[in-house]
Amino acid sequence: MTTEYLPHLADLLDLATTWCIAVILMLAGSALVGRCIPPEIQIGVGWGALCLVLSVWGVMVRLSLVIPAAGFVLMALCVPALRDRWPSPTTWKTLGRVVSVTLVFWLVMAPIQPSQPDTWLNLLPNAFYLVDWGRLPTAASPPSYSYLPAAPYNTQFLSYLGSFAWPNYPATGMSLINALLLLTVGLLVARTLAMPLLAADVVLPWGIIAGGMLLVTLLNPGFVPRFHLSAYGETALAVTAAMTAWLFMSTQSEIAADRQPPGALTAIGLILAAMVNAKQSGVGLVAASAGAAVVTSWLENGRQLRRMLRLVGLAITPALGLYALWRYHVSVAGVDELKPLPFAQWNWTKVPEILDSAGHAAAGKAVYFGCAALALVAWPVLWRWQGWTPTTRLLAYHASLLPLYNGFLLLTYIDLFPGEMSIEAHSFFRYNTHLALVLVLALGLTARDLGIGRWLVGRRALVVGRLALVSAVLAPLGYAYRLRFDLDMPQPLVRGLATNLKAYLSDGDRLALLLPGDNDTVATMIAGVLAETPPRRRGLDLLRRNTADPATLDEAARLGYRLALISCVPEGWEDLPSSQAVLLRDGPNGWQLLAAWPYPAHAAERRWQEILSWGPLCRRS
């Protein structure tokens, strides 16, 4: 393992901040729903409450978001005064075991750097706008350098909390928050698999906790680290979908037994509120989740449908209210989000091609979609054997959720994505992973009920538990290269180049980026590393060009840019070192060399990803 994988003091501070955020969210959730709801669900409840508070304040009040955020934290820290709301000792012991089991995972993840295109385009710029200005961006506020300043902010609100401890927290923190959310569902999976053999308020065994962590990561057929451990919103949607599924089906079990589910309505409502503005597509997942709950209730017993309809109607009210509030904000803010195509340009005639591309995407991800098909087949088989149980309810819920959500995705390909992106069913697999944790939960329960649960008793349970524990602790070392996708070439070269530039730049400087052959991906990452990773260089004026020749330098000088980066000097250019990156300064005698950085020879020996353009980095193939 190289030094790139080892955490430094600042990384450990980010890690501690992430754990503190989890505790604050759990305490806030406990204050709202009490001990009857598991702590991992309380974290989702607290997150939803934070989203409502900050969204309402950010849209309706022109004062800093520091005020409601600080109030939220103080409210959470007052929970110890409420004895019936303070988490029990068994809760803290279980959480301590979770941290112990996942500590190696956390240490591998702690040094992670921002990565992936959307991170630089809008996710990190939006997060740092909150940190820098304490408000949501509008046309009347200081300019935002985000591609989509009006995109939803529910994931950025979590990193904003972390910025109170460490202003640069969002750079690494958005990835660590997603890791936290993912492992939170790992605890939910572990607890669900352990019930009803273990009471709800007991310290979960080490082996069961380890199994839950493995099921949401290494054994999760939809787990893709660069999607789910980057700053992307995929994890937020997958996590809230799993929590909502668990709550809806637990509530259905209570309704079937003619009992009143304590705390479920508030919990579902606030988690759906977190879901709806995690991404712009969150509203589709809210609608599909609500629809799946209604369909499952109707399938089980039509006489219970009225109670479920009432619960669903009340539960989606916070999410719909937040969605309406955000639509109002977008209408008056004067800044951009992803916008639907004009109705006349909707891709109705492309539906056969879209479906064909979706089919090819599914075939290319046979493991994930094969597991989804297995869950569909398992439902009627298990229902005939057991009738309606928590497992068959969850399988029926998944069977309803899958077509409902994919119907929504088809609609987005018709009305939102232009041209080739629509025809190619853009990111079809990635969007389907929003349901991956629901699938994991359903298949885990299915395996338990089909016999594994009866087989895992006595000495066998002890052996398998120890094996799961060793695997959960050590596996992150074995696949650290996958977890640390930020180290995939050529990202380290671009990150190093931007870091070298910082010594020559101050806030507000003007810099010409001459990146021969760039498709704007390298320029976007350089701009992001400069502006959003410490030490930050804010307010830079960057001229982007995908050519590097004397004419382009003359253009930069004419436009008033006195510094120019050439990322790869062409052969035979005066006295400049060829196939190196150079920084030039324009002076009375023309452009003069300030610094030169050769690319390391070993870089070409490593496998390069297509995530960034290669030409600007002196590699053609």
C-alpha cells in the first residue's frame, strides 16, 4: 500500500467530523421519533428535518443559514436532557461495534479526494457556496461558478454542517457522508436479518454487524464505488429508498396486526423529505416509493388499503411541500437547474430505441439485473409457502417499485435528455442502483427465510460470524484500489498539476488554460481543484482553450491574461521543454517561463480511465 492510501491528520479530522454529523442527526431524529425507531433510521429522520429547516430558511429568509444550522445542532445536543429520547446504552454499544468493524474501511476512505465530472461541475461548487456565503445562490447574490446552482441541496446541507468544524470539509466530506449513509443501511440490514430472533433493543452480535456491512458494499450487486462513494447523489437516493421500504413494510405489518405503528408516520415523512431534494430525480423515487407501498397493501388485503392510503398521503406531505417550495425558489432565483425539453421536442418517437438501449445496458450488468429478476421470482414462491410475512411484503414492494421507478426513468429519457443521451438511455444502470439497497434487503431476508437462517445456528453461526467479521475488517485492504477511485489515472496528474499552480496564484487572478486536445474535462477538473480543494484559490478568471500555439498565447495576452498554463508543450516550440506542462508569464519581453513540470515516466505504465481527456496530458493512446 502506497502513501497515497494513508490518512494524514487533516483526513482524520474530516473523519471525526463525519462521525459527529452522524451523532447529531441521530440525536435530532431521536428527539422527533423517540427510541421506538432504530438509530440508523433516526439518522435519516434527522437528515430530513435538517433539509426542511435549511430549505425553508434558505428560500424564505434572507439571513445566513448559519443561524438555523446552529440552532439545529444545539437542539440535537439538548437531547440528553430528555431521558425518554436519549439513545439507550445498547444503541451506543452497537454503534461502537459498527465503528470497530468498519474502522479499516474508514481509514482507507479518509484521504479520498474529490473525483468524477459532476463533482466539479456542480456538486462541490454548490457545497462551497453554502460555506462561503451562507445562503442559496440567486441572480441577485454573489455569482456561483456551478453549472447547476439551482440543483437540490439536501446532500450539500450535510457537508455544510461539517464545515462548522472545518471550512474545507466538503471537499472530502461529501464522499465521507455518502460512506456514512451507506454503512447506516448496513446496520439496518444487519438488524433486519437478526429479527425476530433478537429483540429490537439489544447489542447486535459482531458477526451480524459485519454481515450487514458486507451486504451493502462488497456483496451488493449494485455497489459501484465511483458512484456511491463520490459526491454523487446516488447513495442518498439508494439509502432513503431502503429506509422508506423498511418503514413502509414494517408499518404494513403493524396495520395487518391491527396495531398503530409508533413514530412511523413522522419517520417516513422526514426521510421522504430528504429523498425528494437529494437530486432532481428524487421526486420520481418519492412517487414510486409511495406507489409501491399502496400496491403492496392492496395486494395483501384490500380492506387495509384505506389505512395505508391515509398513511401514505400524510407521509408524502412534507416531501411534496419541500418540492413545491423548491419549485418556487427555482422560479424566482434566476439561476439554472436541469430543465425539461420543450414539449414539441420530447422524444416520443425514440421510445423503441431508448428501450433497446436500456435492454443492452441491463444485459451488460447481468449480475445486478439478474439479482433483481431473482427477487421477482422469489416473491410468489415464498408467498405460496409462507403467506404474507415481512419478507414477502418487502419482495412485493420491490416488485412494485422496480417497474414504477423505471417508468419514471423512461419519462425522463423522453422529456429531459436531448438527442444521443436519450437514445442511449444515459446512465440507465446508475439510476437503477437507486433501488440496489432495497434489493439487498429483500434478497437477504429471502435467503434467511429459505433456510439459511435455520442452518446458521450453534457452531455454524459462530464460524460464519467470525468469517464475516474477518472479511469485513480486512476486505477494504484487498479492494482499496476500487474504493480509492480518485487515484485512477489520469486524475492524479491533473490534481498534481493544479496543486503546483497554486503556489503562483492568488484569489482573483487571471489564468489562461491552454490544454491541447481537451474536451473540457481536464479544464473543469483543474478549475475545481484550484477553487475547491485546500488551499483554495477563489474567484479565479480562467480562459479555457483546447489549443496550445503562439496564436492562442497572443489571444490570451490580448484579453489581459498575464499567466498561461500549457499542459503539454508541442515539439519544437522555441526554448520550451516539449511534452511537459509549463507556466508562462506575460511581461514586457513577451511570455517568459515561470515553471515546468515533467510528467512522471511511470504514469504511462498505469491503466488510464476515459473519465478525462488524455491529449492535454501528453498521452495519445
